[in-house]
Amino acid sequence: MRWWKPPLGLVLGACAAALVMLSLLLLPSPPPPPPCTWSQEPPVLRPAMVPARLAPVPCPANLSVSEHPGFAALPAHVRDFLLYKHCRRFPLLQAPSGDKCAGPVFLLLAIKSSPRNHERREAVRQTWGRERHVRGAQLRRLFLVGTELDPHQARKVNRLLEMEAQKHGDILQWDFHDSFFNLTLKQVLFLEWQETWCTNASFVLNGDDDVFAHTDNMVTYLQGHNPDRHLFVGQLIQNVGPVRVPWSKYFVPELVTPARHYPPYCGGGGVLLSRFTGAALRRAAPGLDLFPIDDVFLGMCLQREGLAPASHTGVRTAGLHSPSTRRSAFDPCFYRELLLVHRFLPFELLLMWDALRQPGLTC
């Protein structure tokens, strides 16, 4: 049998192809492609699983009070107060840096403000609440704020307050619903915060964000007092008791207190108190049930400590009235010697502050 003999050219071609394939297999692997370049800083990579901060456990309602006869007929805000008045622990959402009270703070301006009152806070910052030195005494400013009841509004307003805090460092905000009946809670939480962060303040102005406070006059007045002695002055209110009319803003039913008379107290629009008295309020507050009217509650704290509020004619929390129809109650001459007047719109604060600083003011 004869074997087929391939042509010599075909044999040589097959050998050449085999050599080419072998050489390709023996070549070194190409280097990896260069990494991608970023036109800006690459994003910071974070762990995929970050443990979430546990939300605070809500304070449960005291349902036993709802069994009381007449509870269901009370206004909703009164029922809420009775159900939750035992709740006193709420987390901070915004707080100033630890150096807010660094150094000798002479007068700390603790200003109660509702979350939405941005315009009022701005007017205060530009006028009587400006952090500065007066007659060598340092003034520092804080706004005491809760949160909006409506969760949709709360998200917006909380962001606004966060922006204010970043810019001004003067927001002290807790996670409770800001309302008239929760002003006492705001007072108590501020007293607790102050014990940790600002006990060195010689005096405190505790007031609203819609007052005109002549802080220069306040410093002059307070420099004649010892911060380590009792001082609690404002517009004195005495010989009054709870309002039992349900439609009133100040309605307090017998289920809240059966008492017919309040202890003496100062109107909550603005009071001046010393470091000594602030410590007394902190001692008294934990031993008292929260009361829905904050200025009355402070009067209760004073009474518990055996102290009394005092009157100052320069504090007008009920407003100022002109003695004559020919003169406006907005005349700056009426305010030149006063300490505090309630109440002012934001643009009125700006106008009055400017008027009192005019060198040509004659009265």
C-alpha cells in the first residue's frame, strides 16, 4: 500500500503556523490598564453597613388620668398636657459649641422662640441681642426652641434652624413640640442645660423673641447687684388665680390644679435673674409637677425655695401706653430709660433700636 506524501510546501506552511502560535503563547501578559482618573476628588467610600443611632423611646402617656370624670370634655391641648406632663427627657437637636459661655459671661440672653420665628430671631440678632461688650460686660445669646407639630413643616423648619445654628451658633433646640403649654418644659430643659454648660453666667435675661430689651440699661442696672444673691425682677403679678374659662389661652381646669390662687410671679415676657436664683430654680423644679403656664411655674419654684419675685418699673410685659393721645406710644423717649417692653414686631425692633442710638435724640 502506498502512503500519500504531502507536498513539501504544505509541510513547511504548517510548521510556520505552529511556530507563530507557539510564540504568541510564550509572550508575557500585557500590563493591566491604567486606573480611571477623576476630574475632581473621588467620593469618600463608607462602610456598607453603618449601625443606625437608636431613636429615643417615646415617653408613654399617663392613661390613668383619662379615666377622670370630665377629662374627655377638656380642650385637646389640655388633655395632651395632662397625658404627658410627666415627660421631661427630650434629646437635643441643636446646641451651641462648648465655648458659648467661655470666659466671664455677665448677661446670658435666653430667648424663648417658636421654630418658625426666623424674622424675629434675625431682628433680635441685629439689635438688642447682639453679642458684644457693654460697659466691659460680656453679653451672650441663645434661642430656646422646640419643633413643629406638623412633620412636613418640621423637616423644613428644622433645616432652617440647622442653618441658623451653623451661621450664628445660638440655637438650643430640643425634640419636643413647641407650644404654649410646653413653655414650662422649655424652661426646665434650659435650666438643666445651663447647669452643665453655663453656670458661670452672672445674670440671665429670660424673655420672649417679640420684646424690646434695652440691654445697655440692663447691664447698668445689674452691675449694681451681686450675682450670688437672690434677684428675680420683672413685672410683678400677684393676687390672681387660674382662669377657668375654657376658651381662654390661659385656661387651667381644676384637674390640673384645684388651687384658687397662684403664688406671686413675674410676667413671662421678660425677667432678670441672678446666678444664685437660677440655682434655686434648678433645685426646686424637679420636685414640682410641670404646670402649663411657665411664668406661674417659676413663681412656684421660688415659693418652694422660700424666695419671692420683685417688681421693676422698667419692665412692661403688658406693653406701654402713651399718657397723651398727642404722642405715639412708639416715641423713643418713652423707652430711653426702660429695661423691657412687650411686644414688638421685627421691623419695630429695628426702628426703635436705631432711634435710641441717634446722637441727636432729645426728649
